[in-house]
Amino acid sequence: MKIDSNFNQIIMQELKIKDKQKYLDEHYPFEDGIKLTDKRECIHCNTVFTVEDYRVFKTNDGFEMLCCPNFPECGGTVIDWW
């Protein structure tokens, strides 16, 4: 469970993405493209992973997050990938 700054409970649900490359193309927040076969390192858990292993979580307010494969344990999202 996570709590926001207004002390509201934030409930997250994992989304199963059928076409992961298409989802990345539509939701990756940076200008440079990214491929499923690329490797990234999460600065939260120091894990090097293949991008295709990313996970997507949706909060109760509808916000979707691209996350490290180890999320929610590590807390890493797409902005934490190097």
C-alpha cells in the first residue's frame, strides 16, 4: 500500500500488456526510442534487465507507470532506468 501527500491510500493494479513494444512506443517518456531487446539498469535495485521484462501498474486515479521488473519491491520506474 502507498499513501499520497493527502494521506489517501493509493491502490495499484498490474496491467498485462499484450504488445509491449507498441505500449513502449506510445508511453515511453523520453525522445530516444527504446527496444524490447535493450538492456537497462534500475538505480533503485541495481538490477540489469532486458526491457521486455518491464511491468506496468495503474493507480486508482488512472495513472499508468512503466516499472522495473522488480517493482513494487524496489520502487523503480522508467525514470530510474540507465
